[in-house]
Amino acid sequence: MQMIYAAAASSSPAFAALIWWLVPFFAVLGAIIYVIWIAKFKDKYANETNRSVTKFQSFQDTFRDDSTPNS
């Protein structure tokens, strides 16, 4: 990281300006790509979560003894 600062300080002001424009640009671009990726796969993950919860509940039900009365 210090190399970037050193390169920006020793180079022309145009290079320093380019660095300060590119970093936020790639940050915003990455955030947009992440939001699109999450929106695309959200339904798939939600479905798998519901399926897992249902399987776990049925697993828990196998340990319940229905012959004993509940208090």
C-alpha cells in the first residue's frame, strides 16, 4: 500500500488523480456486481435453507416419543 502512495507522490499529479478515480470506480463496480449476484441466487439459497430446516425438523421428530403424554 505504501508503494502506491509513494508512486502517486513521486509521479505526476495526473497519475495521482487517476488512482483516486479508479479506486472508488472499482469499489462501486464491485458493489453493483455483488448486489446483482446476491439477487440472482437469493431464491436458490432460500429454497435450500427451507429444505434443510424441514429435514432437520423431521430428524428431530424421530427422537420424540409419541407414547408419553405431554404435561
